[in-house]
Amino acid sequence: MHAEPMVDLETLETRDWMESLEEVLHRGGPDRVRELLRELQIRAQHRGVELPVTSQTPQVNTLPAELDPPYPGNRALERRIKSLIRWNAMSMVVRANRLEDGIGGHISTYASAATLYEVGFNHFFRGRQAEGGGDFIFFQGHAAPGIYARAFLEGRLGEKQLENFRREMAQGGGLSSYPHPWLMPDFWEFPTVSMGLGPLSAIYQARFMRYLEDRGLRKRSDSKIWAFLGDGETDEPETLGAINLASREKLDNLIFVVNCNLQRLDGPVRGNGSIVRELEATFRGSGWNVIKCLWGRDWDPLFAADKDGLLARRLDSVVDGEAQKYAVEGGAYIRKHLFGKDPRLLELVRHLSDDRLWKLRLGGHDPDKVHAAYRAAFNHQGSPTVILARTIKGYGLGEAGEGRNVTHQQKKLDEDELRQFRTRFDIPISDADVGRAPFYSPGEESPETHYIRERRRLLGGSLPHRRITAPKVTVPGDDFFKEFLLGTADRPVSTTMAFVRILSKLVRDRECGKLVVPIVPDEARTFGMDALFRQIGIYAHSGQLYEPVDAASVLYYKEAKDGQILEEGITESGSMSSFIAAGTAYANHGVPTLPFFIYYSMFGFQRFGDLAWAAADSSTRGFLVGGTAGRTTLAGEGLQHQDGQSHLLAMPIPNLMAYDPAFAYEIAVIVRDGMKRMWERQENIFYYLTVMNENYAQPAMPSGAGVEEGILRGLYRFKEATLDSPRAKAQLVGSGAILNEVLKAQKILGEQYGVAADVWSATSYKELRRDALEAERHNLLNPGEPAQVPYVAATLGQAPGVYVAATDYVKALPDLVAKWLPRRLHTLGTDGFGRSEARKQLRDFFEVDARYIVVATLGALASEGSMEPWVAAQAMKDLGIDPAKTNPMNS
């Protein structure tokens, strides 16, 4: 009997607090409200009150309806243009699959995101001719047909290209399946369809823009990075993996637009939950500005009439599986199942017909709401923004797939479905022609064409658009590299330290030093790069707000706003994203920065392999440096750190040059040539170098002819045998740190077994194979011309004796060139799992030390009849090799 007065008291108390809040808001504004709420939160926590989670807010639009700005464009013309783009995008995919069954393509992604893109194109996305260089857009990969269809209306693409969608080699030119800068170098800027890489790359592009500005390499501007992604894409770890970096760095030049159509490829993203609530909590908790654009203007009167918040609470309780159902079942179903839970909600929509209920637009399909969200995001300062826009996948497809689980795979529409699509979007195509799904252009003099081109003119030109304006850069002369060609005499130095010395000199160079971007994933001290901390500083947009604990040290940890090193922390994927941003700045910003990304080689291609392909697709320029490389040079670390496969993983990337140098002068020659090719000749290539942490005396560069050419082409004779009257001859090939074991084997073979063995340095099996394949192809296609001889055959193949190759990588690496040699290549490599051991024991375990090279050589000589078999058997005893030892490949 006392419950009712208590309810009345609580109601009055709540009202009193609400009125007080309104008074504070009116008098002091939002900042004062936030300050007061923080004080209340502190007091409540001190009193032991468990506070509710505040990273989620009610499922209503973030921006109040009364604050929506007037729409600046011609709504009727923009709707017309959007409808034409929808039709042509759909037609492109349908026609492609009629011509070539199974060619693929996607209709539904762009159908759901058309309004999100069109509002941006008409009012926000600035082209390269805009002040500050414009904006950069990471388009959702599956939406590519819509971007092509818009370019067609702008006059940038022809009808033949649309007809040849996904048939790039067809007559008249075609269009790539997704955004691929390598295939369409004047059009696409960023490859995005490998899920998760677009959002991750966008974050680091936004940060690199700030880096360029803070270092004075780019004028400060309000340019934005816009990244469009699907809600299902957020399941990829890369999508959300770096959002804390964006908020930590206060990247208010970054805007994510998440197309929340609630569907991934097979079904709902979160059938039993809410992806919008989940993403809001994730981004708000990470410090992002979150704007929810969930409901169109049609919903505003309903929310305004709902004085008690019943509608908001009901929408909070809806799981995504239900929401998807509402999109396909019609107004009567929505009335019964959404509003029918409470008589007061039914009363709220009593004035709306079932048809009107079904046509209540979602926020992502309402240009007014999208424009308001974009404007708020554009003007927001101090943190990145994410817009969560609710849409329907396959919007406009009707029974052909709108909002259904099969929508993503929809690639064909029959004549009735085409007619319905035509009618819904008022496309002027006759019933007689509609079955052909013809492309439609309103004509050069139409209001639509004038409008679309004028909007892009006012915004600085068409997008996407890739252009190269960066100047050529002169590489330091021969004197710069002279010290590395002379060797270190008897002083032992690792190739890692030789590389770091080159890098240290480069950053000090007056002409090009400022353009060098060193990148490390929290391993700079491991690689001996800590001297660079004080010399050029570690980039931090905020500067250094503390005194480092090693401030009294010469090599203290120095952060600076104009710091040059990108020290990324423990994230190879993040570091690789910075590498791409820096290595494509010549095209995106007109600044020819050249990144040098050094990392544990084992944590390279097998960890960021997808990003390496994205780098290749983006025409990235720079040097990847795999430090502490090789299976046996990295003592003690063991299975998960010892790299024996990265050079094999580097093989398939077409524009990647991969080298495994053994000596400082080889590194110097490769780096110098790479800089000339990328900076002076502006070739779209990038490099992978492996460097080791093993110290040994670095020899001077041999003076013989062809050494420099051989280093770059992948092979040269390093040391000839000097044995008089040898019993037999051999050719020993080594690379990386194992080359020293080959040199030891050369000495043993000569002194103990009378074998004259020449030693070759194989700096790049990839380059040798590339050259051989080129020659082979030429000979295939030109049977009447003199045959070309592969470089490996013209050099090593002309030398007498058996061939033995030893590498710190898997045996498959040297085997890749074996077919072009006149005799069998006997290979030693490090197949198998690594071990925690010292170098000597590791090389014994993997059977790649000098002893095994000797035995392999003697065995090869015996197999061809140049030496008695017992010599090899005796050598095994002499050298302490146990024939019964475990095979490292299987252990």
C-alpha cells in the first residue's frame, strides 16, 4: 500500500533532476552539463555506486532533428542522378554475368550505400584541385560498380568500359572488379576490398598526413580521410585494431562511415544482438566521436510525439535478426511485431497506413540526415568521427533480394525484376528495351549532367583520381657510399649495423634526408637504431610531454612533433600501413617520401602478407628490411622467431625486388640502385632486404668486372679457387650469412680434398628466376630469333664442376633456378622448425654449415664419377657428421 506514493516520489524526483539539467543547459551550455555530470560521477563512485555503462546510448539519432541544417542542394536533381547511377551500376553487373556466366560482381552493397556516397560526392568530397589537395576516399570495395556508374555520368568512363566490367582485357578497355590502383593507375587510389585493410590503412593515412604537416613537408589543411566500410567488415581484426591510435593521436581529419545494413555475406551480422550498439560501445570507449544516423525524417514526428520514450526503449530491444525481418515483411508485420508490443506504441502509428509504415526511411537512405551527419563530422575537432548509418542491403532490388540473406550474391535479375527496378527509380527505358538492361545517360546537355559536373567542379574535381606530381629526387653520389664498398678490414660488423649506418647517413643528407621515413615496430634498440632517437627524434604529434627515464643518457628516448622516425609499437600491420602511406605519398600528396621499414624478418610476409599485396597494388615505393634474418643466424630465439621462408613468400609479389645480401657493399649497391630506380626513374617497385645480426669482418667489394651488375641481377663470383692441379672442380653458391660457411667449405675442400671450388654470392634468387623466365618467354614467342640465355645459365652455368648451393632459407629457394643449369644443383637449406640454440649448433642441426657443404660437394662429385664415393664417407667421419641424426625437416 506504500508502493504508489514511492512511485510518485520517484517521478517527482526524476522530474526535478530533469528540470535542473535543462536549467543548467540553458544557462551554462553543454560544456557545463558535461562538467557537472563528471562531478556527479566522481561523487557516486566515491560513495560506492556501480555506474551504468555509458558507451552505449539509446537507439535514436545522435543529432536532434531540430538542429538538422537546411539541405544545400537540388534534392530533385540529386535523387534523379542517384537513380541513374543505381540503374547503371545494377546494369553493369547484370550484363557482365549474361555475357560471361560466373564473372561475378556485386549489386547490393552500392544499392544500400548510394545515398551515403551521393551526399558526399555532391557536397563534401573535395578533389585534388581543391585548396589543400582535397580529400581521400577509401571506397567500400564491393561498391565499385556504383563508383564506375557515377564516373560514367561525369563523362570519365565510356559505355564500352562499363560493358566490359570485370573483363579488363576485352576490346575497348574494361574495368577492374574492385579498387585496384595497379590496374587503373589514373583512377583508383587505395585498394580496399581485402576486408579490414581499408579501415586500417585509412587510420595510418590520416596519421601520415599529420606527420607530413608537422614536419613541414605538406601545407596544413582541413583535408579529410573518409573511409567507407561495411558493418560485417568490422569482424576483421584489422578494421578495429588501430582505432585507439586514431583517438590517441586526435585524428580529427579522419571520418569512418559504417554502412550498417546488418548483413554480411551469408546472413545477419549480429542476428541475436545489435551491431550498431556494439560498434557504438567500441568506438565511444576508444574515444571516437560517434554519430548515429539511424532513422530518416519520417521518424522524427514519431519520436517527437513519444513523450515517455517508449519508442526509443522498444527500438533498443530489437535484435538485428528482427530488424532485417521488418525490412522484407511489410507494414502490417511491422505494425504487429514492432509497435504491437504496447498499445501506446500502436496509438503512436495509428494515423499511418501499412504501406506508409513500410516506407519509413532509415537514416542512411535519407539525404537530409546523411548531410547533417556529414556536416557534424566535418566540423568536429579533437577526435576522429565514426558515422553509424542504418541502411537496407540491396535497397531497391525488391523481391530480387532487398534485405534478404541471398542479397550479397545477387548478380542476375530477370525481366520482371528489371522492370520493377526501372519503375521504382523512374528510369526512362521502355518495356521493350528494359530486358536488355541498357546503360542510360541523360545526355551532355541535360540538367543532370550539368549539375553533376558543376558540383564536382566546385569541389575541386572528380574523385577517385590518382595523379603523380612529386618531383624526382637526386640520389647521393658515389662518395656517399664509398665507405661501405671498402669493407671493415678485421673489424666484425653485422649487416644490420651496416644498413643502419647507411640509413643514418641518409637522414643527414641535405638533399634527400628529410624525405627518408624510418619505420620500426618497437625494435629500434634491437636493430641498433637507438642513436637515431636523439639525432632525428621519434614522431609524436603532441611532442614529448614528459621527461624520459633515460634523459641523462646520450641515446635517450626523444619524442618530438617534427620527429622523423615512426616508432609504431608492437604492430607489424600498423607499421606496414605507415609504409604504404609513406611509400605512396608521391602520388597522394606530391611528396616523394621513401620509407625504410625494418622489422624482425620472421614477422613480415607471413604476418602482413595481405598488406604486402596491397602495397604492391598501390604502387608503393620503399624498402622493407627484414632484420635478424635467417633460420640459423638468430641464436637462442627458436621456432617462432627464426626465419627460413620469407624470401619464398616474397616470390609471388610481381613488383617486389627481394635480396639476401651477405656483405655491406652488397647492401650499399642495392640501396643505391633502389633509390635511383624509385626516386630518379620513378619506377613503381619496392624492395625487400634481409640483414643479419651476426658479426663478421666485412670484405671490400671485389674489383673484378661485372660485380655490381651481378649483385643487382642476383649472382656473381665472389672468390675463385687458387688451387693448382686440383682433383676436381666445384661451384659453391651461398647467400646471406651462410656465405661465410661456404667460404670455410672452399678452404676445407681445397686443403684437405684437392677440390678447386669457386664461391658465388647469390644475392637474389628471385631476380635470377625473373630473368630466366623473361628469357624463356622471349624464346617461346620468338622461335625464329636467336635464343636468349638466362643470366644464371650464362654465368654459373658456364663454370665447370658440380653445383652446390647453401642457404639459410628453405631448399626450395635455390631450387627455383635449378632448371636453367646444365647439371644438377645440390641444395642445402633450413627446412623445418627453428630451435633455441647457438649458431654453431643450429647450423649443425639444419645441415648447412661448412662441414655439410663439404660433404655435399664430395657426394656430388662421386655421383658424377669425378671422385670415389669413399672420400665422401671418410669426410663425414673426419668432420664428425652422424649419418643417423634426425632429419631437421621432420623434427
